[in-house]
Amino acid sequence: MSHRIAVIEGDGIGQEVIPAAVEVLESLDLDLEFVEGDAGDAVKEATGEALPQETYDLAADADATLFGAAGETAADVILPLRDAVDSFVNIRPAKAYPGVNAVRPETDLVFLRENTEGVYSGHEDDLSDDLSTLTRVVTTSASEKLAEFACEYVDGEGFSVVHKANVMRKTDGRFRDAVVRVADDHGVDTDEVLMDAFATRVCLDPEQFDTIVCPNLAGDVLSDLAAGLVGGLGLLPSANIGDDNALFEPVHGTAPDIAGEGVANPMATVLSAAMLLNHLGYSEESDRVETAVETVLAEGPRTADLGGDADTDEVTQAIIDEL
Amino acid sequence: MSHRIAVIEGDGIGQEVIPAAVEVLESLDLDLEFVEGDAGDAVKEATGEALPQETYDLAADADATLFGAAGETAADVILPLRDAVDSFVNIRPAKAYPGVNAVRPETDLVFLRENTEGVYSGHEDDLSDDLSTLTRVVTTSASEKLAEFACEYVDGEGFSVVHKANVMRKTDGRFRDAVVRVADDHGVDTDEVLMDAFATRVCLDPEQFDTIVCPNLAGDVLSDLAAGLVGGLGLLPSANIGDDNALFEPVHGTAPDIAGEGVANPMATVLSAAMLLNHLGYSEESDRVETAVETVLAEGPRTADLGGDADTDEVTQAIIDEL
Ligand SMILES: CC(C)[C@H](C(=O)O)[C@@H](O)C(=O)O
Ligand SMILES: CC(C)[C@H](C(=O)O)[C@@H](O)C(=O)O
């Protein structure tokens, strides 16, 4: 079965790491068709819109989308793109790879972040010269949907539910109750952790956690915290999963300081492509790509962010050679 | 001039560390009068109310309040107490002390957390069986008040403004604009950091930050993250400052596992008492208490949380001996 992959480079090093990941995908000789779309600062400059309707439609219609990064317009690109693919969960693994300098080398976590509501639902008002409000939204249905996904994802293991229901009693209380109820129905163990306590505890001992299920903003901040523990955003992939399609993106940004020099580390995007393969059912190929990245990390050429002097292309070829 | 200090032990080790800190304060022979009030789980059990009106009034009428910790009822005690003292800023230093095992020993940060609004303003509704909302509130006036305080606090240095205005455009945008405008008026340098990026960067290199000014929930979570970097909550003091009164509390909780055994570490509470002294104008005494704690940390007896076997009383006496 042929799959149609939307490819959106965006700005900065997105234009270097996305072609690298596409090269890796092409080297696998699968039946994948790649179609390109534009988004980001440069497009906004040229057209007035950071995410043109064609690009939105491209992502909405594709089987999966691979996105690089956007600069100043990041929120105007990524939030509508998550909506285009009807994504209800953002999967953010944060794993410290051997040989990479990490604050907490034993970190190996996966965040399952609710991807549609919380403060991101975005209803804000200026009520007076002095006062603005934001309506934070939590529904049982979105919480349950995330929990159903989580129960399947953990495959017999338990997960942690992270929230701030001691302050946000009705909203995070609803989230917590729904997630725990679904987990109980599936016989999945859960433990509850307040989001502030989680921030302390994950620094002190990341091994006490595995999979973390949390609301949207908590997932944003706590997964970026975990990124700090594993040594930075440079290697972290992510997936935005919907019922019928999905979007994959490195967690890092456009890296304006090195953009255009051909020296960006393509690994986070290649690992995002591995998540894409897994999502499309190519789990064996997905594992091979991940293993190839790990092998190159352990013994192959490295880009400057990892202390080496290889360029993007050398690292990409080394990954392809390992496949 | 005599000062009236409300003393609220609360639950668990609050009943051990508060008497220890009061002993340290008494040893200074200042004109302080201590009046006791009850709050917490045990009071709720007995009276149905976690924070009796008398205790609220006691804190509201005192020149300063020293609070220990509350268990399950923590939010029902601490949030109204912050209100009782009209506190507009929560000061949370996170400093790694020499000789204490820290994830990031170079950490030396102070968070100035907005203490009245954000998601804590607490207006929540269940709008249907499926849907709850929370109204997050940001005002220019509260943001400006925090910023005025911050400009004085940093005493010629700059500070970082941490927010999520790329998503919460009107609310955090209002906060950011107000804080930066006040800082500009005072000739104080600011740099802006998105709260998720802050979480990554502070793990990778805490020395790039000094004073952080942020909304309520951001301050809660990010200061607890910093607590993880300095080795845990055990040594961290905090202050809630209002125009006419203030409340001081260790950041740690009730520690039910060791409560009642007389082995709790009193240092976070003693350091909170040092902040209280400073607030009342006893800055020389405040410095002496802090130095005494540092000396005992470096060469004196230690409680079990720091790898020693001293009890609360031995550590308290050692601090008093250093004064
Ligand atoms: C760019 C921004 C809107 C986005 C978010 O907050 O979700 C980013 O931080 C992320 O986590 O992908
Ligand atoms: C107990 C809770 C309501 C409180 C808060 O969220 O402010 C606590 O976490 C703190 O930071 O003092």
C-alpha cells in the first residue's frame, strides 16, 4: 500500500534536516510518495500567512506529515498543523543516549501530552484596560481519548498521571478522574503526581518514572525539562497522532546561529521519521532506523552539537550505511 | 519597635521545624512576640475547617507569619494564608549549598512569582457533563506591582521574564508587556524566555539565569524544578510578601515518613525565619542566621536527609551556637 507523506521544511535548519530524513526514508525502498508544502517565517514574509491553506490541506490529506521547524511564527504553524492532522496526543520521548553528555544519563521517559485543549484551546479576552482572561478547557472526552491511547501505548506497564488538580480542581480534577477511570477499566496501574512535585522528583531521580500522561501545557514544559536532563533538544523526536493521520517533528527549533551552513544534526528528525514509519506500520524499518542512529551516535561521525566536526550529510550517509 | 509574629506549625514535621526556627529567633534577643495559630489536616479533622477564621485573622493582623506545612489540606491552608497577608509576590530562592549533593551545584537562582492570579484566581465551572473551564486572570496592575518589586529586589542587576506569551497571547502577553515596560522605566535590563525553553536551559546551564520574574503557575513549577537541581526541597525557604505583612514558609511539605521522630531538618524553616528577619528590617541578624546555617552545613551536624544522623535539636543548637 502506497503512503503519501507531506514534507514541510519550514525555516532555518528545517531546510537541512528534513531533506536528510527524507533521504533516509527513501533509502529504505518503501512505497512512499513525498509531497512538499511551505510554512514558516519566510512564507509569512512573502505571502502574509505563516501557514498557507494549501499546506494545511496537504497535511490534512496526507497519511503522515514530516515537519522541520519554524522561527518566530512557530506557534502559528505548529498549532494549526496539529489541528490539521486532528492530533489528540503528542508523544515526546526523552531518552539519554549512551555517549551523549547528559545531566541525568539514566533518563528514559515518554510524555503523552494531551494535544487539543487546556490553555491551548486559546479563548482569550481583553475584558478591560487592566484585565485579560484565558478560558482553559478540559473535557472528559479528550481526557478519555488520551487515556485509551495511553493504555494501549504502555502495553501492560503502568503510567504516571501528572496534573495540578489541587489548584485546578474542576479542570485538572476532571482530567485526572477520567484518565484514572479509563486506566482502571483496562487494569492499567497509575500513580498520580502533582506537576510541581514531578519537576523536582524527575531531576532527583528520573528512573522512578516511565510514561507520563498529562495536560497540554504540563506536557510542553515537563517534556522540555526532560530534554534538559538528557542534554538538550538536539536528539529529541516527537509525534502528533490523530485518528486518520499524524505529524512528526523534531523538538528542536530553527537554530538560526548555524542555519544554512549544512552542519545541523539531522538525528532528531531522522528519529521523528522512525516514529512516522512505526505509525504507518513499518515497525521493523522503524527499529532499523533507530538502531542505525544509535550506532552512529556510539561510533560514527558527529555534528558540532555533540562535540564532533562532521556535517549534516556525513552523518546522514553514516546512518544510511548502517541500515 | 516590637513585632508580632504569627506562628502556624500545621501538620507533620511543621510541628518540629517551626519550634526549632522560633528557638533560633528567640536566641537573638530581639523584641519579637510570638502568637500561635492552628491550621492543617488535624484541625480540619477536629473542626471541619483546615484554616479557622481566627488563624486567618492572626496572620492578617500580625507583622509577619511563620508557617510550617500542611498535609492533604495544603492548598486550603496556604492559598488563603497568602491572601490573608495580601501577598503579591512569592520569593523563592534556589541555591545549591556547598557540601550538599546537587544535580547542578552551580545553581543560584531567585524566583519572583506573581502570587495572586493566573490559574490560581480559581474561577472554575462545570459547564456540562463533559466540560469544565477555568478562567485564567492576568491584570496589568498585578504584573506592574510585581515588576516594581522586582526592580527594587535586583538592586541594579537585570532579570529574566519567563512566560508563555506565544500561546497565551493576551494574558501572558499582558504580563510580559507590563513587566518589561516597568523594568524599562527603571532602567533595569530584562531578557525574555519562554517557560518551556527555560525548563530546558536551566537544566543545561543554570548559571545563565539569576532572578526570574514569572506568572503564578510558572513560578510554582519552575522553582520546584530548580529545587530538583539543588538537591531537593529540604533546604529551600520562601517568602510571601504583601504591602503591610508577609508570610514565610519552607518549600518542603509535612514529610509524613519521618514526622514525630524529631529528626526533621530545620534548616529550610530557619532560612525562612532569616527572610522574615530581613523583611522586618533586621538585615544584620538575617545575614547572621544565614551564615550560621551555612557554617553548620559545611562543618556541623547533619540530619538524615543530608546523610548525617543528628536530630532536629542538635542541628538547631549548632545553628544557635554559631550565631
Ligand atoms: C511553538 C509552541 C506553540 C509549541 C507548544 O507550546 O506546543 C512548542 O513549544 C512545542 O512544544 O512544540
Ligand atoms: C499547595 C499548593 C497550592 C502550592 C502552590 O501551588 O502554590 C504549593 O505547591 C506551593 O508552591 O507553595
